[in-house]
Amino acid sequence: MRRLRSMIGYLWALLALPIIVATFMGNDYWAGHLVAVTGIKVSPWFTGGNVNRIVHHGQYQTILHRAVFDGLIWQRSRGFVQINWKPVKLVSRTLPEEIHESIDYDHDGVVDFQIQLNTKTDHAELVAPKSYVLGIQSVYQLKNEKAVRVLLRNKNKEEEQ
């Protein structure tokens, strides 16, 4: 009886070993699926928000994200809009040294600000911003892209008050 119990124990360990190895090897896969099932999403304060519009310029494209004012419960009075510039791989692998862009982030037909970006020095400057455009938070290097976050005051919050 003792010998049978030890054989069953060894057999169980032998059968469990592939399950343990598969679990550790597929940890990223299972973790990703578990997060997807729960519906948890990364905050737009980290990702820059959903992409609103993409403008093609030949050798590069401008990716305009939606304005982010999301708070835990209500919208915040201040937020940002993120703009990415990405080279088109088939045409060029780099961005031009100087980029000048007029941005209408809220799609109301009025240019909200113009931005000048030097991609070599990572220096960005706002030209003719509206009163609700507060300034540039920072310039980011993302793989082969450049991103700029422009700080904004929430126009909808002002109208409510």
C-alpha cells in the first residue's frame, strides 16, 4: 500500500509538471486574457487617449488624439491633447527636422493653436494659441515617433460655471 501511494504521488508530480511549465511559459498570454475579460483599460492619462484623426503629409503623418479631461468621477477642469508625428515607413524612416502644424483639436473649424516642432532638439513651441490653450507639457520620443502634449483648460467646465 505504501509503495502504491508513492507511485501515485510520483505519477501526479509527473503529470503536473507540464501544466506548471505551460502556465509559466504562457503567463503573458493568460494575464492578457484575464485583463481583457475584466474590461479594465489603461487610463488615457498614460496612453494619450484614443486616436481622433490621422493627417497624411507624404513622408510622415500627424496622429491627433482626443482631448483628455477624464477624472475619476467627473471631467477635470484641465487636461491635454496629445499629437504624435510618425514617419511613413515606405517613404521615409525619419521625420523632417522642422514640423509646422495647425491644430483644430475639437473639430469646430477654428484652429486652436499652431505648433512648431524641431525633431532634432525636441523643442516645441506654440504659435497663436487661444486662451484655453495653456502651454506645452512636454515632448516625448516614442520609438521612431515624436509626441507632444499640449495642456488645455476644459471649455465645457467653464460654460457650466
